[in-house]
Amino acid sequence: MKNIQVTALSIAIGLVFSVGVMAETVTKDAYKAGEARIEAEYTADKAKCDLLSGNAKDICYAEAKGKAKVADATLEASYEPTVKHRYDVLVAKAKADYAVAKEKCDDRSGNDEEIFSRSI
């Protein structure tokens, strides 16, 4: 009797998690539309960066590129929800944050730059 209850509980938990995963997935058409939206946003963000100059322009490019890469990884994780794709989203976020921080560090000089670069 106890074994049946454990089995029923395991099946119920499995169904809850599988429904959650199914709810996260997107269709192929939505995936293609997402790709197009990400590309359009990246192009618009780059156009805004072209108005800037110097290191501000570099920071803007790093932010735009990072935003696009994170969006791509998130879209891929939504389309195929696997552990690897969720990991890829975290890596993309970390790399984007690092790239922006590195560009911001270029604005600093001397001891201020050294202290800031140790914090990233």
C-alpha cells in the first residue's frame, strides 16, 4: 500500500514539472519571430550607439551586443528547455556584464582603474 502511494506521488510530481516545461516552450513560428525581433532591436540599438563617440560608444556597443546575445540564449532556452540551454543563458548574462564592465573600466585611469578592475 505504501509503495503505491509513493509511486502515485512521484507520478504527480513528474506531471507538474512536465507541464511547467511544456508551458515554457515556444512554437517554431514564434521562435523565428523572436529571432527577427532580436535582430531588429540589435540594429536599432547599434544605430543609437553610432550617435555617440569615444568610450561611450564602445560601452553602448557592448551593451547592445550583450543584450542581443542574452536574448538569443533566452529564446533558445524557451524553444528547447534543457539544462544546457539554461546554463547558456547564465553564461551569456555573465559575459555581457563582464564586457560592459570592462569597457566602463577604460574610462578610468591610474589607481581608480586598478581598484575598479579588481572589483569586476
